[in-house]
Amino acid sequence: MNHQDRQVAEQRFAHTGHGGPRVLQYRRRLEQVFLEDGQVMLDGLKDSIAQLRDSSHPQPLLNQAFRHAHSLKSEASFLGLTTLFEQAHGLEEFLSLARNAGLEGVGGVDTLIDATKAVQRAFAEAESELGRPNDEPQAGPSKLYRQGAGVAGPTPGGLNQLSRFERRVLREAEAQGEKVYWIRFEIVNPEPMLYARIYLVVCNLEQLVNVVKTNPPIDQVTDVLRSFEILCTARIGADVIADSIDVAAVENVRVEERSYEPVHAESDLEDDGYRSGFLAGLRHLDITISTRKYERLCLYTDELQHDLIEIERALDANRRWRGSALHRRLQTATHMIGVVEHTVTGTSQVRLYDVFDELQALVARLGGELGKLIRLKTVGGEITVFLPLARILAEVLAHLVRNAADHGLEPPEVRTAVGKSEYGEIRVEASVEERHTVVRIADNGRGIDDTAARERYRSVFDCEPPAALLEIITSPGFTSRPESSHVSGRGVGLDTVRHTIETVLGGRLELETQPGAGLELSIYVSRATRPVSVLIARFRSRQFAIPASEIIETLRIDPRYLSYDHRGNSHYRHNGEDLALCSIAEEEALEKLDHAQLYGVVTTLRDRHVVILAEELISEETVARDAERHEYVYSQTLGTSVRLLVPLRLRI
């Protein structure tokens, strides 16, 4: 980083107001965090590209490499590392082209390797300038926050659900004459240094106020966070507090004084009806559970509910069992698991307000970058969706909003010239229609000219276009313009959006457009859709998916540690333990298998560890359960449905 770059970086941190000096105080720590995180990204980047030479499925590796390059570029931009930013941006462009046109479109893997080496040299220059981690004493841990799971963003009213300890803290603050404040701010362009920004805000505030609670908790901040809430007490005024929150890309700060009345209204032993037992008097119960255990709870609840329904159907068809005591007990069990399923699902519901808040910050940033006047209107934020679905919808909607702002809405001078308001409008509206959640994204821009789109298709693919306009603009590789855009990339990119909606979520995408009047896209997703993360693998000619929550680790099989017991059962020695081997194919002798290409997936089966054999670990994906065939999921990489293998159903 040259002197000019450092000046640019310092200016990003040289804020005025009460928080400015403290921001500069943490500059060094942020640089060290970047060097540590950047080295991890760089290692992952080199590893992904190195594997491309021998991979028969390059797309997941290209996607992973693209994410690493994008993260490096974003964080380099935040710190003002111009050379590293430019080299990472160049590699990102190559990877984008390779994802759309294949490796041959960029001249092969060697081109990507050369571009990666350029990024590595630029990172080494930045490392030399900034200094390696731990070159000087640092205050506090170098890792600011760890990424949590289970939170898509602040839950409306989340700060009102106070624990007994938090209410006691507020009462003590009131007795000391302090005021209680509610603070909310938004994160604009959150990718680079998200945790660092949150960290700086909280550090600045803690010099002036007593932070009682944050929403979400700071150890559950995720990379999809767009807004943050804080409940605090202080003797100072709201204007002083607002001035202290002076960090780059932190905008739309709101500080409001609140009443202590709710604290008094909700006593420690308040009850809303008859309660008994060891939880008597508790209105809310906060429970901490690991991500793996919670995902397993969701999976097993779903599996158990399905099994009980199937058993009940079988008994209903048998007159001998219908109405018997066993049948009645089964019906009771089915009802009880339904209540459990409702509870599990209810704890994972997110209101679309959270997703819409993210879009507001995105539109504010895009308007400035594009030089356009844009208004975003949202409707239906009170509708709830399953948390993993909310995360996927957030990505899809952000993509569509970027496209609408970049491709759909005209600049102010163009709009006024044709008699339109200088302000372009994007409308996002959610509703529930029968068994579907429907989200419509509409703009009042230029729309899509059917004839022009068909001509563009012919020039790109040198063949006749499909009959439907939606098929044209969602064709992989279709681009509405040849140059790359820093906002929405090459072309409209709707192929990715449609693929996500139809294959990952099992939904559908519909299009309506009128040239000169705008475009509307409608997303239909079943209310029953529950995405699940899986590992796609292959053994012999059969592909299968294992839920990520069931996987302890994956490993390459070493034939030296294979053995048989006295009953002829095969085992694998791992970490001092003999683990049973199992597969989805017919039992076959280990000596017949090609050990050089054999992998193992370590999982738990009835309280003991086992190894599921695989000849290829294909990809990690987020998929949706097949509504018609419960035991199958759709693999994006393979382009087909594969069996969902729940280890508890295995027989060994």
C-alpha cells in the first residue's frame, strides 16, 4: 500500500464527532484482522483453483473461488488497498466469465492460476506494508466476532423480550437517574469488514453508555445482517450518542429515548394464565442450542412426521387395525409430533420486514453509485417464512433489485424526457396465495423489448430463441450487454435467479413486462418448503445426499486401516476407534474397490460412529425436499433428483 493509498484509507477512518478518535485507535487492529482473514481467503482461493485441473464438476470450485476473490476485493476496497483491489477485481472478472462460458472461455486453468499469483503478490505487498499479525501488542482478541447461525437479521420487538437480569439492570439505571435509549442503524454495502464495523460501533458506545442488550446478539451476527439494534442507558443526550456512531458505511442512525414503563409492567413473576411445574412464572425461555443439534431436530421432526403419516395410512387400509387401541395411540402420536413440528417451525420463522430492511439499504447505495433517483416501496413485511428460506430469498431479491436499478430504471434526465417522474420506483410486495408465499418485484422503468431480446439472443447463441420471453432472458449465458457492470455484472443474470427458485426452492418464476412501462417478476414458493443443507456424493453409479447436520467429517480412505472382524464385517480404524463401514450399494468385498478413489463420510448411527463409503464427494448444496417424493432432493450440480440418505435409516 503506497502513501497515497494509506492516505485514502486513513481518511475513511478520520471521522469527526465523539467517536472519531476511537475509530482511529482501532485502525491497527482492523488491519491485522484483515491480514489473518485475507490469508485464509487466499489459501482457499489457491486451493479451489488448483483442484480445477482434476475436477469433473468445476462449477462448485469456480463458485467457491469467486466468493473468495470477491471477499478479498471488498475488504481491500474498505481498507483502501488499491493494488490488491484491482488484482482481485481482475481475477473476479475471469472467474465470472469461467462460470458462464466454461474454463475454455478464459483460456484454461493456467489463466486463473496466473491471475491468482498476481493477487498473491499484491497481498504480499499489503502484508509487508501493514505488518504481519502480532508484530505489536494488540488490545483484545484479533478475531472480532465469530459467525453465528440462526439469525437472518434483527427481529422486530426483539429488544422488548428482556431477561430477568436485563430488567434488573434497567431498574438500577433508572434509580441512578439514567435515561433508556433505543438505537437502530443500517449497514450499507455490508460485505467488507462487517464484523469490524459492528465492533467499532459497540466499542464507541461502551465509552459513553451502558449497553444492556443488542439485537441480534453480537455473537450471532451473520453475513446477511443489514440492520442492528441496541438497548442502552446513559446520562447523556440522544444527539451525543448519535455522534458517537460514526463509522464508515453505518447509516440511517436512529436514537430514541424510551420509557421505563414496560420494565415495571412486566414483573419477574408475571403470569398469563395457569402455569405449574419448575417453569412456573416464566413468560419466555431463552435456550441455547448448537446449530447441528437444531438442524437435526428439524430433520428428525420432519422424518418422524412423515413416517407416522405413512404408518397411519397403512393401518387405515387394514380394517383389522382400524379403530384398535394401537391405531388410536398412533393417531395421538401423529398429533403430538404435529405440535412439535409446529413449535420447531415457529422458532425458525422470520418476518419479511427483516429482508425488506436489507433492500432499503441496498437501494440507497445503488442510487448513489448509479446516479439515479430510486424509491423502494415494500408491502407484506408481516408475512413470515422459514429462516433458511428467508436467507435464500434475501439473496434472490437483492439480485433482482440490483438488476431493476441498473438495467430497468432510466437515469433522471431520460425519464423526464419521456414524461416520467425523475424518481424511479421499485416495488416489492409479498402475499400468501393458497399454499404459496408470493413475492412480486416490479419497477416502472424501460421494461424489456421482446424483439430486441430475440435479436440479442440470436447474436449471442447463433440460433433461434425460445418462444417465451422468460426462457430467453433466463437462458444461461444470455447477456443484454457485453460490458461488465460493477453493480449487476454481465447481463441480467436471471438464469441464476430462476435456477435458485425452481431447483433449490422448488418454486416457479413468472414474468410480465411492457416496453417503456416496466417489468414485474413473481416468485411462487410453497409454504411447506423447508431447505436443508446436504453433501452430494456418489458410490458406484448411485448418487445420494447426506444432511450436513449428520456429518461429523469427511476423509480419504487409507487401505492400511481397513479390516474385518470375526463375523466378516468391515471396519476402518480412525482416531483410535474401529468404525463400521456401510454403503448404499449391495455388500461387496473391500478388495474389489479402488481404494485410491474411495472416501468416507463419518456420521453417527444409534450412538456410535460409522463411515459411509463414497467414490466421489461431488458438492455441498442447499436443497429443498421433493414434495412428491419425500426421500429425494434436487441436486443443482447434477441437475437431477437424488436420494436423501438419513443415516438412522441405514442397516449395518
